[in-house]
Amino acid sequence: MHRFWNIQELVEGTFEHLTPRELSRCARTSKHISNYALNRLYRHVNRLTDILKILGRLTVTMEDHGLCKKFENELEQKDWDRVLKYSSRTHTLFCGWGGRHCDYVADETFEILAGSASHGPLFPNLLKITWIDTEQHMIVNVASFATPFLTSLTIDVPVARDFSIPLLELAKKAPNLEDLDLDFKWPRLSDNLPEKLQGFDEVLIRLHNLKTLRLPHSWVQFVSIHGTLSKLLQLRVLDMSSRPVAPTYRFPDPSIGTHALSLGPFPKLQEFRFTTSAEASFRTSCFPANVVSLFLDILGAPWSGVRPWMTTFQISCPHLQYLVIASSVPLQSDEEGTDLPLRIMKYALPLRQLKLFELHLEYPLGASDDELRQAALSWPNIEVLRLCPRATDANYHPIPTLGCLEHFARHCPSLTHLGLALNVTGSIDELPDSTYSFSESFKELVLSRSRIAKPIEVGAYLAEHLAPTTVLSFQTGPYACRLHQSFARPSHFAEPDAPALHRQWQIVAEVLSGLRRLRKKMWMQHITRTD
């Protein structure tokens, strides 16, 4: 058995093919691993069983993929000292069972493990726990790993049993928790949910330092927990949105400055993510004046279900700067569904402080150029504007033309990203002559799902109005190019799904080649006139 000087070779799957005797020899051999390698391993723990198999003389039962319950008796004090020497450096613990390359370890094994260390928690300086289990239907005793330093906990478990007890134990041991992310997908969770939430109230009361709280979106239907939530005086981000459509990025953390803090519920709340399934009283009681970021999943609701929310935003959120609206459920196929993006945009026009506004719906924005001019005038501070840029049904609905870009260039000096679907089926010569240009800070123009008859002419036209460093994309994904660069290197073809990428890059090459030919032709005409 060779010495594992490269710690990754052992961690990334070698042990799966070894017998218990060989694993024992690995454990002894690993004592020769450099401190540098161990430091790298123990900063972030991805597979708890790997560490135990490396550091301890453990009896492993490979047939049932579990650790023998007697392993704690196999460790002498010097072994525990060695474990704690490195486990004290661990800051993050990730347990992902049931997924790819993940072992299944019985819940009682973890309880034995956590209780085996005689000097306190196995990871005394743990800051973050991520617990993902796609097979089990309960939360194991994660409190066994809790420490006073723990600041972040993420649990993704299809829970069907009580979840308040283990969380309450953790709250007692980790009063300084700042980020709590719970995702319970089990269908039976809705059964007697209000009764189960009563125990969760006590959990929240103890976690008075919470700054970020993410809960299952179905909980937004129950007003019973709002009273407790509003007592979290440090809460800045409350997320009760539907997971599939929620943006993965975090909004910037803007300074509220001299804005008067709300004396009502959620005094420090700045970011709110939720769905339209909330009760009506939710709208009137949960929007402090200082909220600056909102994400709303409309769940396929018609305009009658969306309008009250937009009215609430206008009245209750005077400092709103970041607004994202999406739908995890298909919209209605009638006229009310196709007109929904435009209606939402019009109701957002009074929100003059907006810096980011995104609509992610399946129908394109059916606005005229004049209506987009009004939008540009209404949002002088807008930085990111995405108006259904990936609409899947853009070919059969009226959409704005290329002329609307001038309004954003002239009236939105802070704009950095713009995405929407345009109708450019006519000739470029039909557009009025204009000398407008986007600022140097403008980074990206996405015209995906647009109806473009002659992309070469459109590219040449846009090249006159965009900065050389602006990324122009007629479609999503790899079909994007910087105007000042020629063509992508051949190495790009080595990416996954190379044929598809190759075809798309060929189109880009044609556009760029056409731009060069047009510029050369215009230059020759200029020289001829000069002569």
C-alpha cells in the first residue's frame, strides 16, 4: 500500500474499493501526509466518512455502507487528539446523502459520532453546515455538530416528520446563527402544517441574530408565523419563494442611508422573496418602508392576482431598488396572459428608484417604442433591465423595434445590462439617422429571441452605437461576441457539446466577417469620394 502523499487521491474515491484491512493500513499511512495537505482537507469537509476512514483505525462494514457502531471504542485518546487537532480547523461541513458519489450513513451513526468526542463538539470551530438528504424523511440530530461559532445552516431534506425538535436543540447551542436555509419538499409536509409551525416559533425566538432566513414557499400561506418573524430585529433577507425560478444571485446590500427605519415589523429587512400564494393580510403587514429588494413568483397568476402586489409595491416600498418578477407556473395562453408583462412594467413605472428590474415570463414584452421611451424616462437610475429576454413564444406577438434602444442610451446613463426581444425584420435603412451611443460602462446587450432578418446588417448598425467592449448577444449561451475581437480561438470547439457550439460560433464568425466586409466597403467608398 503506497503512501497517500496526494490527499485528493484518497478522498476522491480510492477508499470505496478497499477492504476494511486496507483502510486500516491507509489510516496508519496517512500519518505521513504533510500538514499542508491536511490543512487543505480540513478547511472544508465534504465527506465526513472520508475523514474518519483516513484518521482513525475504524472498523468499516462495506456491505451496508455504514460505519460500525463500535468504532468509538477502537479509538484511543491519542487517536482522538489527532482527530481534534485537524477537525478544529474545519470551518464548513457538507453532508449530501442520496445523491451522486454520496454514501448513505445511518442517522444513529452520526449521533454516535457526534457524541464520541470527549472534549466537546467534533468540529469545535465549525461555521457552516450544509445537510442535503434526498432519501431520508427526517432531520437527524444536526445539533450534535452545533457550536457557539456556527453562523450558517442549510437543510434540504424531504421531511415528513416533526422538524422543530432538532432545530430547537440546535438553536440552543448556536445562538449566533445568522443564516438559516430550510427546504422541505416532502408532500406530506402540508398536513397539519400550522400545528407543526407552532414549535418552529420557539426556534425563531431563540435565533434572534438571524440576518438571512429562507423557508419553504408553502409557508407563506400561513400568517401564524408572521408575528414571530417580525420579531427578528436583525433580519435583512427573507426568502419564501419557489426554488426553481428564484435567482441564485444575491442582490447588492445597499446602504439605506438616511431613510427612516420602520418602527413596525421587520425593521431592518432589505430583501424579500415570496409568491403570490400568500394571504391578503400578508401584503398589508409585511412590507416595511425600508425594503429595497423584492422577488415575486406569480405562480402563473392572471393580472387580477398580480395587480394587488404591484399596488403594494408602489405604496409601501418607496425605496425599492431591485425588483424581479418571474413565474414557476406557465401563464394563461389567452390575451390576459400575453399582455401580463406589459401590464406589470407599466405598474412599475412609478418606482423611480429602481436600479434593477427583471421580468422572466414566457411571453415577450409586447410594448411599443413609445412605451419603452416612457420606461427609460421613468427609471433614470436603472442599471440592469431584463424584460423577458428569454421568452419562449416571441414569434407570434408584437414586440418593440430596434429604434427603442435610443431611448435607453439617451435617458439611462447608468445602464450596464439590457435584455429584451426586438422585431428587426425590416431594413436598417428605414431607421432614422441618429448619433446616439451607449456609455462606456454599458457591458451587455442581449437580443435573444428577437426576430432578426439580417443579423450582419443589425450587427453593423449596433457597432456604431455600442462601445467596443460591449458584449452583443443575439441568443443566449455561447452566441455572444465582443465587437472589438475577431473570432474565437479553435479551443472553444473542445467544449462539451462541441458540434452545437461549433454551429453557433460559425454564425458569430459570419456576423463578424460581414462587419469587416462592410467596414472595408465603407472605407473604400470614403476614399473614392475623397479622391
